[in-house]
Amino acid sequence: MSTSTISLDHVVAWLARFRELVTEQQSYLTELDSAIGDADHGANMVRGMNAVVEKVGAAPATAADELLKSVGMTLVTSVGGAAGPLYGTLFLRMGVSAGPVAELDGAAFGAALRAGLDGVVARGKAEAGDKTMFDAINPALDAWDAAVAGGADIAAAASAALAAAEKGRDSTEPLVARKGRASYLGERSTGHLDPGATSSTLLFQALADTVTS
Amino acid sequence: MKKLINTPESVLADALAGIDAAHPELKVDHVNRVIYRAEPTRAGKVALISGGGSGHEPLHGGFVGFGMLDAACAGEVFTSPTPDQMQEATKVADSGAGVLHIVKNYTGDVMNFEMAAEMAEAETGVKVASIVVNDDVAVQDSLFTAGRRGVGLTVLLEKIVGAAAEEGQDLAAVTALAHRVNDSGRSMGMALTSCTVPAAGKPTFDLPDDMMEIGVGIHGEPGRHREKLADAASIAKQLVDPILSDMDFTGSPAIVMMNGMGGTPQIELYIMYNEVAKLLEAAGVQVVRNLVGDYITSLDMAGCSVTILKADEEMLKLWDAPVNTAGLRWGV
């Protein structure tokens, strides 16, 4: 199916698919996190996305800002740790950027994601190469923007973003962590994928699955 | 895992119920998981709120009461509480004079408290200031890490700043004092054994019987290095030396805390205190006050930490002021 816009139904399906993916990969995320963090990333993401899907299902939203902000607040209040404020801020800022609309074109959705990432950066103070979720999301958004600017439809943009996120995720393996609990390990944090970059890649996997299925 | 629990899932709720049952002078909000003083904050008094993951008791709930905190937000074991809990505590504890958030420097705690402060200010206009405590010298390269962790100094800071707030100092003064205390103290810890998080069911890290971890964090984070177990005098030196090489503690009175990590008996803490006191005397540090006991723990970890605070006259006076909490009580 080729589509040129992302509807609220797409967003809801995207969140549901993200929940499925973090649930499937819960023990993998936890394993990555026990290597360099505190072994709770899988459980935290599953708890948060369960709460999100329940919340979104309970009261269907009529506008993108309302929907995305409610997702953000639910993550902030249910996840805790570092992932709660970071993923929560991503969706809260996406909501602010999206505004009270029922659908977003590729450029508007990209702008919303970019606003979300800017919020994550403001909150977490991460830069490229710090071995964080930024290292997956930033290249994914660059790829999304380039695809949309080149006239690609949503499915092609999502698939380009996913490929870039995967590459960004894989690039975190040799890096020394400079943020979060992993940074206490210094050189011992190399040789492991970053759990946050890995779960963020699932966000783009979920998006690609949603808009191409 | 051998623990005095009902189920791993109910540890926090059951512990909060116990605090509620044991302390009529406290008020426990079981929904938001906040411990308050039973009496509302006196009008004009700055409210002090702290919080963090559970498993460090008596920190923070045990320090709610006259002369210390007004409220403490409890997260799951070793997991930061969420901004809605902190926002609720901020709203309830504020008397109109503003609120100081006392935050230990961990990425999750810092971000959740930041969000809570923004949300509380946006919603109710309450003035929120914050202090991020970062005293653990075990984390060396702070430019390329999340920075020094917040550990033992948090206890001394909550006592001293709590007394200032009780005295009626305003939010700006209380906050400035909190920064001064944070800038004047350092800590270093060690572990003989790992802790076991109830939900995990097994020790957080493996430490062979004949080894110890020097520079361990209060969540079982790795320290500076591991080595063969040694006698108390050598361990004391390994804790005191990095603190003294990080900051000059001579020429001013000092408050010293010998803190147990939860699984170490008091008799060993006194042996360690004695060794630490001898080293400090030899180094020309004048210790005028001390605490020996379990004040900021890491569940059942065996081990200890040393905190040294270079105290000025005002800090000492505030240290001596009356305090009446479950975890610290004198002068009342």
C-alpha cells in the first residue's frame, strides 16, 4: 500500500507494533542492558508500551497532538529510569510539533520526529557518538528527510529511515559510552550495542512495518 | 535468594505499609508512593523533597521529619521515581515558600526530577530549585561520564540544609547552602559482597570470596578496581586516599560518616571508623563530628563508604541543630 500521509490510525498501529516488537525483544534488550547498564531496559519498555496501548485504546484521540502528548505522558509516568523521560519527551515534543491535525504528510511527520529528537537532546544532553539512542534516531531522521525531499512516499521514507537506524545502532558497538550508567564503565563499555539505540531502531522497524503492511 | 519478603513484586508496597504502621508521625501516600511529615509544611518554610530508587534505607524516607526532609518519593528498588510522584509531592509539601529538590546524580533521577520541576512550575506556579549531589570520587573522568555519582554526602546535606529550612531561611539561601555543602564533601565506597535486587533474584555482580571491589556504587555499579581482600587498615587507606587527593580537607573542621552498605555489622564499621580517624589525624584533617552506622545502603551489600565534609561554622551549627526523623535523631 502506498500512502502519502500518516493518519491517527497509522500512529496507533505504529505504537501497537512497537509494543509487539519490544515485547518480542524484551530479553534481548535486557541482555544488552545488563552488559553495560542496569538490566531493566526490556522490562521498562514493555511496561511503558503496555500502558501506552491500554491508554490509547481506552479513549480514541481525534487529533495528533492530543494522541502523541498522551503517549508521552504515559511513558513518563510508567517507565521511570532514564528511558521514561527520554521516550516520554520524544512523544511529548512530537505532539507539540504535530498540532491539532488528523493526519501528517511526510514532511510534517519528519518535522515532528525531529522536534521529538531535539527534546531528547535537550533532556539527555547527548551528542553523536555518545553511544545513546541519538546515534540511531538522528541518522534515521536524516534519511527520512532526504527521502521525503526526493519525492519518496511514506513507505519508502520509512524503509530508508529503518536502514539508517540499523546502521546507526550497529555503529554504537565499538563506542565508549559517555552518558548514563554505561559511562561508569569507560573503555569496558565497548563491544556492546547500546540498548537505547537498539530499542529506538525498533521504533523505526515498527513504523516501516505499519506503513508498508 | 533468601529475603524477608512476601513476593518480589510487592517489596516496595509492603515496605511503605510498614513505614506507615511504624511511624504515626509520618503520612504515607500509597498511591503516589510519597512519604510526608504528618503535619503540613509550616507557612513560610521552604519544603525539602528528595527521592530516588528504593533499597538505600534509611535514605530517603527515614530522613523525613523535623529538621530534615518534608517529603520523600520512593521509586522501585534501584529505579528512579517518576515525575508525577515528584510533582505531587512538590504540590503537597509547598507552603508557598518554594521547594528544593535534592537529587542524587544519576541520569534517570536527574531527568525525572527536571521534568517534575517543569511540570509543577507550569501547573501550579510553585517555585522549584534543585541541587544535584555528586560526591563519589570513584568516578574519575567526569568529562566523559555521567559525572560523579551522588552517594553518602546526600545524608549530610539533607541534615544541614534541612536545619536551614527549619530555621526559616528562604529558597535562595537554602539552595546556595546546598551547593556549598555539595562542593565541600566527597565520598568513596567499597564492597565485600554484591547486593541482590529482589526482582532479579540473584546477586548483581560476581565477587569471588577472597576479593573486594574498591569504589563500588550504591547500586552495585563497578568501582575503580578489584583486588584481594585486605585488612581494615589497608581498606581504610584505599577509601581515604582518593578522597584526600581529590580535595584539600585541612585547615577546616570536618564531619565524617562511616556508612554501612546494609550487610556489614556495626562492630566492623567501628573498626573501620577507627582506621579512618587515624588516617585523617595523620593527614591533618580535624574531625569534629561523626556518624557511624547504616545511613545510605545498597540492600544487603556488605561493605562500607566514607564521606568527609569540610564544614564551615554555619554548617556545623546547622549540623548540631535538633533533628527528629526515623533515621537520625538528636537534640529533641
